[in-house]
Amino acid sequence: MASDTPNRSKRPKPESSPEGSSDIEMTQAITHWPRFVVIEAIDKSKPVSSLSPFVIEKTIKGLIGETKTIKKLNSGVILVEVLREGQANNLLKQTSFASIDVQVSEHRTLNTCKGVIRCMELAQMESDELLANLSTHGVVAVRNITQKRDGVVRKTAAVV
């Protein structure tokens, strides 16, 4: 049955790259900067977290401006979630914080994520070749999941 209604215009779709991802998604996948930064005292007897919350907030605002979150951790360090790349770079250059000598670094795990790809064709590739092809998407390490049956180690269809 034919419709008498005129064609309605749809929103234009964003231009896509050959792989099917939009150019914006590709750019975001490639650029990496630490969103979580740890401020740790060099002298463990005077932890940064022993400072007043008001001093911590004022010092961080003075160094980098407004942040997303600031947390004192039980280990005596301060975890800062920044909003922009420039804030992370400025914090990483700091050697003192409210008259305490500090070491500032990226958080060890919060700035990364892991995922599993399930595809037999990809799992059969060599890890170096797979990493070379996925590195443009921000992948920094690849590991095949293996399984041992009857004394024989075999690759599964999953890659971490």
C-alpha cells in the first residue's frame, strides 16, 4: 500500500570513516590523557591527606582551577579527577603541594580499561600483528586467552 505522506527529511548522519566509526569517535580513541591523577607525599611521615580539606581544595583550585572530584584515600594520597588535559599536565609537573614535597603521577588503573574481543579470526592472529592493527584505536596491550585440554594449550576465540 502506497503512502500519500511526503518524505520527511531526516537528520543528516555524521560522516563516517571506512571502518564505520565517526571521525569524532576516532579522534577520541586516539587521544589519551590521564583523567585521574594521584598526589603523594615524598615523606611518608607527613601524608598529603593530613592537610585540612579546605587547604587541599584551595591549593588545587590555585594550581589548576575547577576539577571534577578530589578525594582523600586511606593510603594517605589525594586522588584528583581533572576535566581537561591541561589540568592533568599542570598537576603532573608539581613538586610541592601546600609546602609538602610531593610526587604526582597518573593513577595506576583508573586511566585504563580492559575489554574482551570474541572472534576466532582475530584470536588466531599473532599478538604483535593484532596490537599493530588495534593501536590506532588506543589499544596498548593484547593477550590471547588460552585453554589447556589433554595437555595441549590452544587459543580460544577470546582476546583481552
